[in-house]
Amino acid sequence: MLFRKSLIQEMSWVALGAFFVLLMLIMTTQIVRLLGQAAIGALASSAVWAMMGFAAVRYLPILLSLMLFFSILAVLTRLWKDHEMVIWFVSGRSIHNFIRPVLEFTLPVVILIALLSLVLSPWALEKGQEYKEKSLSRQEVTQVAPGVFRESPAADRVYFVENFSGGNGNNVFVQVRRDDKLTVILAEKGGLYLDSDGSRWLWLAKGKSYEGLPGTASYEMLEFENARLRIEAGENPRSSPSTQATSTMALWNSSLPEHKAELAWRLAIPISALILSLAAIPLAFFNPRGGRASNLLVAVFSYFFYYNCINIAQAWLSDGKVPAMLGMWPLHAAALLITLGLFAWRSKLRGH
């Protein structure tokens, strides 16, 4: 009882500290990224803090997984370093006796990771996209003052709106420079929207387009009922934002390779967290006489190598290189076998 209680208590305190440190690191990187987007107009300034909240929920599964691995590794490494592990072994304990308290500490967090990965993270991504689109549309209306010309940050476009009504612009003027050509667009109506890939578009209705070389009399004119102009291209992740925001049940019922890859990735997060938590027990072996923490380097490499393999497997599943029925199960099986091999190796070393 003393063995189990002391071990779980120390891992809990270390995990709590690691969680807040990792959360602050993630929030710092996110605030820099979001403020950068707000500076170039890709995100409404009023939506920065709300988007940080959505981002926190999205990254919590990875954060909690890393927290588990680090806390178990740090506590058991300290036991080796301070010779407490030797005392436990002399009292009749073995490396396998650490499995039960580690599982008692890990399983509740793994269940939380599964809930976040399968349910809450997709929901947060979907709501974040909706909030970003709505707030961006509202901000564009307020930033573009009626009757005032506005130049893009790249200085290749000029926008003008005579007035606004119902959230849309009336009598829209757009000037675009492409290479040596100059395009002037006049439209009765216009507005902004985001597509499923996260790209920003300007839609125009009932207008004319004039394109030609400055200083020459030759130009082309085009009349249109509806047109759109891309303002900013979105990122190209392994899965599109619409797929990442799709509910887990919808992914389960879908036959698309991209959906199966996303489902396999969501399942891989809690599974890998459990396997890595067990692997941290033998990986924590530390030789006090050697005075080197080479085990930490091996452990950190193993952690990131596993997650890189998960991302590669997701890309292969999405491209159809790996059958959907096979999924990532061979990868998890290999990781589990390696973990069992590490336990056998540590037990053999103790025997010597």
C-alpha cells in the first residue's frame, strides 16, 4: 500500500506541474500565431482569445499524452538516481510491480484523452471555424470604411466599398495587379466568406471586369452575374479542416480513405498514450554510477518517433497506400511488442 500510494502521489504532483508548463508553452505559441493572423487580417482581433480556447481543447489530447509519459519517466528516473529503486527491489519488488500503480495513475487520463480525441476536439475545431468565419466577416465590415480606399498588405490590391447594407457591400471596386497586367473590377454587391479549406474569398455579384496593360489602349472586358476572388489561400494539412471537424460517428460510417485515416489517428492518440506510459517504466532505467541520463534521450526519441510514425501512417491511409481495415494496428502492435521486450530486458538485467 505504501509503495502504490507514494508512487501515485509523486507522479500526480509531477504530472500537474508538467501539465501547466506544457499548457503555457502551447498557449504562448498559439497566441503568437493568432496575433500574427490578426495582424494580416486573416483573423478578427476580437476572436483571438476565443480561438485560443478552442485551440487549447484541440491540443489537449497530445498535451495530456506527453504529460503522462514525462511524469512517469521523471519519477522513476529519480527513483533510480536516488537509489530508492534498489531499496524497493531488495524489499521484494520487481520491475513488473510498477505496472499496476502506473496503470491506476494512467487509465483515468487515457479515458479523458479518448474523450477529447474522439468527441471534444472535433467539436472545438468545428465551432472554432464557425466562430472565425463569423467574426472575420463582422470585422471586415467594420475595418473597411464606406467611401475609403483600402490597400492590401502586399500592396497588390485596392478595395473600395461605397456603403454597407445587410452585412454586404454595395458598389464594390477592386483593383488587382498581376505581373504586368492591371485588373479593375466593378460590382453592385460583394462580401467575404471562408471555404472548407480555410481559404478566404471575395464574392461579387452583377459586375464588370477590365484587364489590360497600363499605358496601352488595349484591354479586355468581361461581364458577370457572380464571381469570386481568392484573398488568402488556406493551409494544406494531412486532413482538411472539414474532415478534422467531422464527428467520429460520421467518420466510422464513411468509406472515404481520408475519413478512415482521421479516425485511425483519433484512436491512435489514447492507444499510444497507454503504450508509452507502460514503456516509460523500463525506459526510466538510470545507472547512478555512470552519471549520464542517456535513458532520457532514448525515451524522448522513442516518444517522438512513435508519434511521427502515427502521422506517416495517417498520410499513407489517406492516400490509400495502406488498407483501411489494417489501419494503424500493426504500428501499435509493434510498439506493444517493443514495450514487452523492454520489460524482459530490464528483468534480465536485474537478475545479474
